Amino acid sequence: MFINWMLQEIHLKLVYYGPGLSGKTENMNYIYSHIDPALKGDLISLKTKEDRTIFFDFLQLEVGAIDGKKPKFNLYTVPGQVNYSLSRKIVLNGVDGIIFVADSQKEMMNANLDTLLDLEKHLIADGKTLEDFPWVLQYNKRDLPNIVSIDEMNEKLNLFGVPHFPASAVTGQGVFPALKELIKQVVIKTKQQMTVQQEKRA
Amino acid sequence: MHSSEYQRDTVEPILSREQFVSISDTLAALAGKLRIEAMLLVNSSGRIIASNIKTGWRGDMTLLATLAASSFSAANEMGRVLGEREHFKMILHEGANRNIFVSTVNSHYFLIVVFEKGVALGMVRLLTKKTIQELVPILKLKTGEKYPENIFDGRFTSQLDDELDRSLTEFS
């Protein structure tokens, strides 16, 4: 979290993480297409000719000022393909919260787990852990056949009991609820950390 | 603050109003010496700390800062792959009409300078280096400023929840 006290702005960096083709960019597209235009900036996508994310997508959202302070949310996606691990590491720099977009299709469960482990590896390298970092799970593609039950997805992926959301980024199911919940989780975590810092200073 | 401690903190080191003013003055001084379109002091995750923009400039500062931060991080990773022990000090993007010069200030901040093609690159490098030398001690100052204790108090979080419910939803 970055707070610009001069401008009274609160910036959060929120990252959509998940395996290739799980629907991270689709989340961003849905938000961009359906949110009040007055609250959004431009959507930029760094992608290959084949329309696959090569670095990240970025979208800044802002909501109305609260007590004079303007919250701004910087949304990023990461490239999901396995060989772009270094790009994911770069995008995670300074991250405040993560929406892990898991693909609900049966054949994608191993990819979901591998990517979750990849995420944990990057977090640990930055002194964080999945256990104490704000993140939520979005079980995407619930509109498709051949999907794993929510119970089974929780059993395999939700190792720390974080909030989870059945979703379809194409239809919008679970898109805004996951984002809202993540922001709340980040604020709770930051509040706790500020309290600890104040106690240290006292 | 030790760098590893910095990385583990959710909230970045605080900069005081006095620091912001000094930073803005320093950027303004550079802008007075060079024909610059835009100048941004940005942190390593692409958030703008301070800026100095030519009147009428219509670029999107947020996107510029985001892309420059990522580009700079990517360059540093390339350096690491090649065995470089330190971060790159600068990168230059040359365009048909304007150039973008990005230089490291310290491990947390870098400076983006956008200037027209006609401006001598040597002059930009020289004056930017001098500006960075002035920015480093300003950014190191101990601020003494404390976090407002109630920034995320119950009233704030309740209002934020209401605002999120109102804003992060289908627009009709």
C-alpha cells in the first residue's frame, strides 16, 4: 500500500494470478466494460500477436473520496504461461493483495496447483507467505461442463481458508464480489500492520 | 529502515510533507533548466511520488509510471540473468519525436524524464544525475511524521465498504 499524504491518495496494487487461460484478463475486461466510466482509467494490455498476455494488463480504478482520502486501485494481471515466471515476479513487486483465478475444469487442477506453488515461491522470496498475505480464490469457468466441485477445489487449493468465489468472468458472476472482498482483506491487514508499527514507535 | 524490513512492510516508508515539497522543488529546478515534457519520481512498483509536467502535456502519467516501472524491473532482471550484480543505472527509449530517460535514484525510487528529440541527451544525463544527487538525501531524511492513527478506523472502513458496494458494480 502506498499512501500519498500530500495528495491524500491511498493506492493499492491488486494482482490477478493464475494459470494460463484461466480468465485473468477476462476478469479485467469484464470490469473495464461494466464499471462506471467515470471511475476507470485506460486498460492497457501487453500481449503477444496471439492475444496471450506477455507481461501484464493494467487498469486503474478509483472510488469516491472517504474523509477526504481518495482510494485508487491498480489492477494487474500476470502472464499465466509457465515460462513467464520472471515476468510474474516483476508484476508482484509491491503487491498488496491477490485474486487467484483458478480454472474449474477437471483437466486444469494440476495447473492450478502448480501456479499456486509458483505464487508462494515468489511471495516467500519477498518475505511474505500465503498464510498471512491478503488473497482470495476465484473459481472461474463455472459456466462450463466438466468442472470440479467447489468442495473439491477448496480441498485442493484453499489451504488457508481464504474467501472463495464461484465465478464466470465471461458472464460476470463472481467478478466484482471477489475484487471487493480482496480490497476489504487488504484494508484489514494494513490496519493490523499500522497498529503494530505504531506500537513499535510508542 | 533496512531493505528486507522494507519489503516485508505492507505500508511503504512514509514521506513527510516537507520531503514532498523539497522533491517538487528539486524537480521544478530541473524543469527550469531543460525543455522537458514530463518528469516523474516513481517508486519501484510504479506509483507516482511527485511530478513536474509541461503545461498542456496530455500524456497519462499513471500509465507512463506503470509501464516505466515494469520496463525498468524487466531490464534489471535481464541484468541479473546476465550476471550483473547491481541494478542498471539508466535506460533510454528513443522515439521519433521524443525520448524517455529512466534512471535509478535508489533501490526504491527512479526518475522518468520525457523530453523532445531536439534536447541534447548528454545534457539530460548530466542534469538528471545532478538532480538525483539532490534527491537522494531528501528521500533519506527521517521524517518524524507518524501515520494518522485513525486512517483505517471503524468509520473509514464502514464508509469504504459502502463506497465499494456503490462503485464496484454493474454500471447502468
